[in-house]
Amino acid sequence: MIKVWYNENCSKCAEAKKILEESGQEFEIFEYLKNDINGDDVKELIKLLKISDVKDMMRVKEDEYKLLGLSNENTSDAELIGAMVLFPKLIERPIIIKENRAVIARPMENLVKLLG
């Protein structure tokens, strides 16, 4: 089943949900801002997204990103992951997981490719 890391206040999340509904594929919504996440959850996303730079899945324009000094090139992956656990709004969205793959649906074409 497809899982969507979803923020109800995000227009891109709503757009992704609509595409999934129209595709007829079953999916579940995971409201990551309302549910507890941990470092293992974030590490699993990193693995599924197949990214080498953790910052690629972060919302770098959020105030917390700047306030925590996360743009510093010496910030470790562990510190970045910890920041996303404490401040999940730092996680880019929507993230769509299908089987052993995931994409950040920005642009939405990433979702379309994942659906096949």
C-alpha cells in the first residue's frame, strides 16, 4: 500500500492526494505533524528516498532551520535528523512511499513516475 507523509495545510499534499484518489490505488495518509516520529522513521525515509544529503529532504526556508543553524556545512546527519524529529515541519512534503521506494512529490511528476 502507498503511504503519504501528509500535512493538511499543504496545497502540494492536497494535490498529491487528489492524484492518488484519481489513480484508484489504495493509500493511507500519515499526518506526521500530529503523530510521533523518531530518528529511525527519518532514517528509513532517507533510505527509501535514496538521498545522500539529508538536507535534500528538509524545508530550508523554515524559521527553525535558520534558528538552529542547520545550514552550517559542519552540521552532522545525526543533528539534522534530530532536528526533524523535534521539528517535523522541517521535513519536505509530501513524501510518497510505495513498496521500497519513496519520492518527494515536488514536482508532482515525481509522484506520477512512482505510480508508473
